[in-house]
Amino acid sequence: MKVNKEIVIASGNNGKIKEAQEILNEYKIIPMKELGINIDVEEDKETFVGNAIKKAETIAKETNGKVCLADDSGIEIEYLNGFPGVHTKRWLNGTDRERNLAIIEKLQGVPKEKRKIKFITAIALSDGNKTISVEASIDGYVTETPRGENGFGFDEIFELEDGRTLAELTDSEKNEISARRKALEKLREKLINK
């Protein structure tokens, strides 16, 4: 796949756009909304990679073959056989806090060593014909109560080996270990070495 100097990103999330721009700094990252594209691709695949590929290919076709970057991510809890997995954002209607409290409830009485959680990010890059994808993850434990103010999603219940939750880290500490950053760096390597 030939990647020119521009990559369309299938996201309106400013944090994701900024991170992609920092890591893929040889390219200009353009949010799809700037091109007037505002479609919501249904995430109905069985894997994070499948959903990321579907989004990247769909948006690339909408832009007549511009290179498009898309991601999908979520959590898998070992004790719950990988739940909620690809349904992370959709398994319970409600706020992030309500979803987090429901997860904590599902694990009530389960000892820490069995509360393993994995955060996975899959990223796909497509021009509508050729597609490449990468995946990265970070591991931790589900806390017994939400902790920390600096985060969103499940950051407040995702405890790292050092005992802090993702929501207790500074932005720069979180960026250093983020699965999205790791995945973007893997993608960058693939682009450079292709």
C-alpha cells in the first residue's frame, strides 16, 4: 500500500487524533469530519481487528481511496471468559461509571489474582484495496472500587502492577504505556519497513 502524506482518521476524538499525529508525524492526520464524512460504521465483527478493518475499509471507500486509519478497542476480563470484549462500549446502556460498577459487581468476592483485565487496541490502515492491521494490549487487574479522576471509560477500575489505576496516572504517564500508542508505533514500523 502506498501511503502519501495524508491519512484520514475515522475518529472525532481529539485525544486519538493528537496521539496519531504525534506518533505518525511523517503524515498529516485528517479527521474524517473535515472531509464531510460522518458515517457510523456498525462494529459487528467478532474481533477488535475485524471491527478496525471494517471501519478503515468503509471510510477509505467513502473517500475514493484515500488512506484511512481506524481503531477498535476494549477490555477482556479473564475470569469472565473475555467479557465484555468487542461489546465493551455496548454491553450495558449507561454511563462509564455505571458500566464500571456493574463489572465490579460481577467480580464481587473474586480475589485479586483472578481479576485480570486486558485492554486491547487494534488499528487498521486501508486504501480500500489493501489493508494492514496491528494489535497491542496492556494488562492489569479490576479494582474493587473506582479510583482516580484523570481518565474515562474503564480507566478508574483498571489497576496496573504498581497499584495505581489508569485514572490515577498523569496524561503523560498514561500515554507512555497506552495500548493505542503501542499499536500506533507498531503500525509506524510496518509503514517504514514496507
